[in-house]
Amino acid sequence: MTNSPMTFTDRVRRATDRMVSGAGTALHRAGIHPDTLTILGLVLVVIAAYFIATGRLQIGAVILILGLPLDALDGAVARAMQRTDPFGGVLDSTLDRYADGFIFGALGYHFASLGQQGYLLLALAALVGSYGVSYVRARAGEANSSVKVGLFTRLERIGVILLALLIPALLVPGLWLLAVGTHLTTLQRLWYVYRTTQKM
């Protein structure tokens, strides 16, 4: 089995590994449990989603930015405490899917409140594509195939969403980019799994 090529997310993690690991060790010594950080991250997403749904897009973006470090720190704390059970990873992945649902659902509500049903469908298309990207990776993992390839992994998706929320003029183009890019990434990952599994 071949390993997935290095992604942009991998490069970011490598560049920030020392700083994040140090913070994770400090939080562990302070008695902070990684699951607490994971849940707190979702709470911030829910708060951000409220502001997004009510049209205060930039406030929602700022709250999402404030919660971004938690997405990395929960894993760093888990490594610092030498956690071996798989629950933390399952919880993190599950709440990430809820986070996607809250963000795109909030955007859909925002568009619906403005009577823009076409853009509501666009937000739903981006949500379905995001789920597709994550689902292929999860199922491939069950088949002992590591799949991290793709143009729109979670980090790239978050980057596009944040930029679109901070600059409302980019909101619709950003959603188009996500709606198309996530489905292409899903197909890209399926093709990768097909090629690698045929070599087994």
C-alpha cells in the first residue's frame, strides 16, 4: 500500500508542530482534558453559526477564527497525556461533521431569510460535498487505506469559508468554489482508493 502524498494540511502541521506540541503539554499539565477542548470548539462553532444565520457574517468569522486553535490543541493535549484509546479521534471527527452542518446550515438559513433559495441550494451542495470528502476517508480507513489527498481537505475548506465570511462579496463565489471543489475532491479520493486497492 502506498502512502498518501503530503498535503497542504500536512505542511501546515509540520510547520506549527513545535509550537502546538508545547501548548498541548502546558494545557495537559494544567489539567485540561482534550475532549473538553474538542467540545468547546463545537460550542464556538454553534455561537458563530447563530451570527452567520442572522446575517452578521464577519462576527461569525471572527468567532470561528478564535476557535481554530482548539482544533489542533485537542490532539496535542492527547499526545501529551499519551492517550491510547480511539475515542478522542472518533469524537473529534464526529463533532467536525456537526460543525460543518452548523456552518453551512447557518448559511442556508441566511439565504432563505433573504428569499435566495438558489444560494440556499448552493450551501447545501457545499455541505454534501464536504461530507463526501470526509466519508471517503473514513471508509477507506476501514479498508486500511490512508486517504488524505485532495484539493479541498478540511483546512482548505475552512480557509475558503473564513475568507468568504470576512469579505461578504466573496460569499457566493466561495460557496461555488466549495460546492464544485468538494465534489471533485470526493471523486479524487475515490479514484485514489481505487488505484491503491487494486495494487493490494
